[in-house]
Amino acid sequence: MKTYSELEYLRLSKWQKFWYKFARFFCVVIPNGIKNGVFAIGRFFKKLGLGIAHECKDIVTTFIYGDWKTKVSYLVMGFGCIARGQILRGILFFLFEGIFIAYMILYGGYWLGMLPSLGKLGPAEEYDEVLDTFVVKYHDNSFRILLYGVLTIFFIIAFIYTWRVNIKQNKIAEGIIKSGKKLKSGKDDLRSLVDDNFHKTLLALPLTGIIVFTVLPIIFMILVAFTNYDGTHNGYTNNLFHWVGMDNFNTILSWDVGTGGSVQSYAATFGEILLWTLIWAFFATFTNYFLGMFVAMMINKKGIRFKKGFRTILVLTIAIPQFISLLYVSKMFSLNGIVNGILKDLGWIKDAIDFWGSTANNGLLARVMVIVLNIWIGIPYLMLIATGILMNIPQDLYESSKIDGAGAWKQYTKITLPYMLFITGPYLLTSFTSNMNNFNVIYLLTGGAPTNAAASAASGSVGYTDLLITWLFKITTGAESQYNLASVIGILVFIAVAVISLVVYGVLPSVKNEEDFQ
Amino acid sequence: MNKAVTKEEKAMRRHMGLRATRAISNTVIHILLIVISIVWLIPFIFITLQSFRIENAMPVGYVIPHQWGIDNYINLFKSDFPKWYLNTFIVAVVTALIQTIIVLCMSYTLSRFRFKMRKPLMRFMLILGMFPGMLTMIILYRVLADIGLTQANAVPGLILVYVASSGMGYYVSKGFFDTIPKSLDEAARVDGASRAQVLTRIILPLSKPIVIYTILTAFMAPWGDFVFARYVSFGTSSGMNVAVGMYNWLNNDMITTRYTMFCAGGVIVAIPVAILFMCLQKYYVEGVTGGAVKG
């Protein structure tokens, strides 16, 4: 695409400028964003590879040039430390090695050995001597094999890392002794935990929690996407589950409509829900953003009274737990709810409006309703945020623009809006992605209703207001419990969110030119 | 002279015109804001009114009860509701305490220390945050079931899960710590304070607003959590929190008898939380605006 110089750009008419920017965004900015992302991933792996190669080289050279204490430490971790008088470190290293070896012999070997097959022996009827009859006996548990297998791999990585640290310690200690200085004692080590190495102390607990309760489950669920783990293969009581390669991805992304009498393919259903998810995220983010800003500007306007009162009333929606307010509002709009009752009493309608059940125009009414009700939920947050930012806009900008003859609208488009967008750019991005995963609002308001008959025939119950995230939830809780497909959807959601974030983050002005407004 | 008068008059008129338009626009805005306030308050007024309705328990098409009474509240306390309330309260208090400590550790470290893994760690957590949390619930549920922390024992299980991953939500308080000048730390270090002493003696006393903000948000979250709590309690009433228990009341088979009780329960849950929130509103607003500005 042709790139204009700055002068040429300024000479274009308003429409040309707009089209120029528009075309540029799709032809240059987005490909660049993707390109940069791919390069960043490439660089990461290159760095990782070089780092590992360097470490390996260092391990070998340390062994060749090290003294006998160091050499023994390659087998007996912590030996060098103890021999050189760093008892505390040495004992810790040694204990860790002991625990690791014991774990691997007692349990780890079994889990690791089973990991490639995810269990060999499923539940079977066997003869029981005590009861003198055939009873079902359970054997391998695929779920546990996968979980503890992953855990064992984590443990092995941790062991390799510790082993490497142990060797490095020896090398450093040798160096210190050669230069004639004193080694750190156990007391020094303990003291450094509240001083120089205080960050390690502080991070120990939070990071352990994140690794065990976030990283491990995520890796597990990614792996599940490559198995046939579902209600009929639950891994223990009915059938074991096994690795199936890319089958689940093929299922979700296939346009095949024939099998099982389904009328709509998974790919079409997925595409439909993804489209609605994006539409929802767009409207949910921007209606809230602009209306919230508008309300904030009204409240902050000079000469408005009860500023605090208005603000407090709005903030009440944040203070009250969402499950109360959303569930109640959802029932207000139900067939026999208050809204229909009042409208009937007023004589405006004869028959109750089916806000949540009407499937006309792909459930348009319900879709509009969730967006409108989401405004009710979202405006207070935006009002608070916008108030804080609006107060920071230098007032002299407004005064000087007034002298130059700018009206209220011009002031808004030329000062307020650019300033707001500049400051809240990253916030807009995160709120867009979190709206894509906004489970609460959709699930509590509609539960996904109205039912999308065509899509439901393909996969459980799908509604017109279902987002990918609520669909994922439904898939895992239904009778079929298709955890494997849910994992695939989860991975695809992750990819969508990551790509959007990567591209938008690259073009955000507040990231590119941080100094503009400062 | 004549001319001068007209000029003055014109200016005067324009001035009056401006004032008039401003007065009109302010009136319009006042009216708009009042309408908005009413719209925002309506659900809360309705729910309160309906909680006092005793002639029947179904959802109905009118607002003002025909017969008033507190039967719904009495029934509420005869049901499992007090148990759910207690469960939620325990979870909320314990989570608020531990989560605050974890978040502060995390955010303070990432704000103040410059270590080799800092940037990669932050980037890693950013990527982790992009995975839909819904996915991990299935496995967390199975793990909790394995160690016996589900159903009747759901409370410790819920606390464990809420607290464990809370380190990921460090952004707002890191933004706050970033605004405390580093020269304070350095001065204390020169005077011989250790890193730990810098945190406890210098930084923490300055961090009251962010500590309160973190406690408040951590305390509020369990009251609204619905999905995971439902997984963990799994149909066992004694392990439910208010959200799960009361959600069941609005099922199709229960709504005709429990709807007004839901309203009463909603009022009972909302009042203390809302009062607490309103009292600490200032800190919440600071946290929210600060968080958005820093991204």
C-alpha cells in the first residue's frame, strides 16, 4: 500500500484521510502487529535455545576444571557446600535430592510411565472371592495419571534447575575461596532472605499458589484438548480416556453436517457464537465507555447540585452483589414479571413481551436487552474512572479553546475525547477482552436463552445470547460433559484474546508515544 | 454615545443569553440525572417492596404488595439461608485477609525490586490471564474432590482456590506502590534498615488506601461468586454460599414458592455489603481510577 508523507497526508480531504487511515489499519498495522508477534515468539525461542546451550557448556566446563568436591556434587547434591562449610545450603540440596529420588521411585515412575497411554486397564468385572460373585473393579485412573504425570514433569524440571544451581554454587564457592574471601555462612543466608533476597521470600507464597492453582490446571486443560475425556470416557468409572491427537480440533472446526443427524456443523456453530461474542464485546465496551463518560461529564458540570448524591446512587450498583441485581432484573423482564405487568396496566401492550424467549431475528430482542442491561451494570464503573480522568485535564486547555471560539461539541471532540482515549487505551483493551469472557452478565441474565434450535442440534443447548465462555460452561456441565471440546474452545478463546491484545497493544497511542500528553 | 450604549446592551444581552442557555442546560441535565438515578434505583426499590409481600410468593406484575408482612424474612431464617450466609461470610473474611497479604507481597516486589526474572514474570502472568478461568475450574474441582474439600467441606476449598491465584491481580496495587518515591526506601536503606524493615516500617504505613482497597475488593468478590461455588458445593446445601443457594430458588420448580424469599434474602445480603462499601467508597474510587489510568 502507498504510504503518504506527512505533507501529502495533510493535503487530503477529510474523507480521503479517513479511508487512508482505515485502509492503512488493515493493510499495514494489523499485518505488522501479527508479524511482530511472530518475531517476538521466534526471538523468545532463540533466546531460550541459546540460554540452554550456554548452560550446558558451563556445566561441562565446571566439571572439567572443578576440584573433586565439585565433581562429587554432580552426583551427591550439596556435597561441595557441606565440604566447604556451608552446612545449611548443603543440607537443603541433599534433602531435595533425597526427596526427589524417593518420590520418583515410589510414585513418579508409575505416573510418568503411564503418561503416554493414560492408563492401560479400565474398569472390569472380576471374580471376588469374598462375595463369591463378579463385581466391577476399578484400576487405572486416567485423570490422575494425566494430572500427576504433569506434576511429575514439573518436579523433574524443578530438580534439574536445582541441580544446575547446585553446580553453579560450587563454581562460585571455588572462585571465592581462590580469591581468599570468606564464604557466606548459613546465618548470612537466612539474613539475606529478609534483606538482599527479600523479593524471593515475598514471591515464594504467591508464585507457588499461581503455579499449582493456575499454571498446572491450564497445562492440564490444554492437554485435555488432545484426549477424548468426556462424560462417556471419564477415565475411571466407565472408560479410560486416551490421546487422540488433533481430533477435537477437527471436530470443532469441521463443516461436516452429516453425522448424527445434526443440522448444523460445529464450525458454523462456533463461528456464529464467536461472531456474537465479538459483537457483544464491542457494544458492551463502547456503550459503557461513552455513556459512562457522558454521565460523568454531566455530574461534573459546573452548577450541578447534589454531585455526591448522584454519584452515590450510581455506585450502589457496584456495591450490591451482581447475582442479586442481575437475577432480579432478569426476573423483572420475564413473561410474568413486573415490566410486562406495568406495561399491561398502562395499556401499552396486550400480550406480554417475551424478552428472553423470542427467537425472532436470531434472538435480536434478547441480544439488545443484554447489551442495554449491561449498560445499567457498567456505567457506574466508567463514571468513576472518567471522573478521575476528567478532573486531571488541564482547565486552561478549555479556557484557551473557548477564547478561540470553540463550542462545547468541538471541545469534546478535540480535547476531552482524545485525552480520555489516550489515557484509557489500555483499559479499553482489557475491558474488551474481559467482556468477551463476561460470564456473569450473560449467565445470570439469560442463561444463554433464547434457544438456538439449529445450533443446539449440533451440540447440547446453545442459545442466541451464549458467549463462547457460557457455551464452554454448558458443554462441560451437560449430560455429555465434553471436557475435550470445552478445552478446544478455551484454547481458541485464548488465541482470539491474545491476537486482539497483541494487535491493539501495538497500535495504542499511549504505548507508542507515552509523552504526548505529559 | 448612542452607539456605545447599544454595544453595551448587546454585550449585556449576550451575557444574559449565555446565562439563560446555561440555566436551561443545567435544568435539563438535572432532570436527566434525576431520571437516571430513578432508573438505577428502581430494581432496588422493587426488590425491597416485594420482600414484604405476603399474599403470594410468585413473581407478579405489580409492585406494591397487597398485604404487607415480614413472613418472608421469618421463613428465610427457617431455611438453610443462615448457613449459606455464614459460609459466605467466613469465606469472605478469610479470603480478604490472606489475599491482601499475597497481593501486597506480589505487587510490592514487582514495583520495588529489579531482579532478572521480573519482566518475564510479568509478561508470563499477562499471558496466563488471557486463558479463560472457566477452564481451570473443572480440574480444580476434581482436585478439591480428591482431597475432600468439596460439598459439605466447600468452605476451606473455596478459600484455598480464591486465595491461591490471587497473586495475578497485582496491577492496581503495583500502580500505587510505583507512585511512592523510591528515595524514601533509599534513605531508610542508608540508615541501615533491611529490605523487610523498609516494607514494614516505611511503605506499609503509607499504603493505607491501597490496603483498604484490596481488602474491600477481596471481601466483596466471594459474595457474588457463583460458578465455582456451584461446582464445589455440588448440590450439597450445607456447603453452598448465598449466590448458589439463592440461584436455585429461582429455578422453574421453586420460583413460585420462593420468589419473595429470594427478594428478602437479596435485601439481607445487600445491606451489610452495601453499607461497608459505601463507608469505604473513597478508597474504592481511588483504586479504580488509579488502576484505569495506569492500565
